[in-house]
Amino acid sequence: MDNERKLIKFLASSGFSVVLEFGNIEEMKEYEEKIKNAELQCEVIPDFNLNFDQADLFMDMRSPECRAQFDLEDWI
């Protein structure tokens, strides 16, 4: 079982800091590539804690509800 978190953090075109968590590496890399192709700063981060870390938006992309609400194109 893979317990490693798959997180990326990027600065959206609006200036908001966004953190996305994924269920698999392939999907994370796909989003990371799209963000970097939009010439936005993006980094893989090892961990994130909602109580202590800062981000304007955190989306758990493992959740179908979050996936339905988040459109990457709106942020890049």
C-alpha cells in the first residue's frame, strides 16, 4: 500500500496559493505539467497540514466532489 502523499503547490494566475492532493503519481504529474506549461510556478511538496500550513485553497483531488468543483483552467 502506497502511503506517500502526492501533493503539488502552485501560485495561480490570480495570485492565490493552491495545493492539490492526488491519489496517484500519474495524475499528479499530468496536472503539474499543465501548470508548468502555463508558465506558473509549481512544486511537488512532501506534506501539507491544513491547520499549520498556508494555502488559499486546498483541494483533495481523490474526492469526486472536489474533482467536480475544481477546474484547473480557471486557475491557470
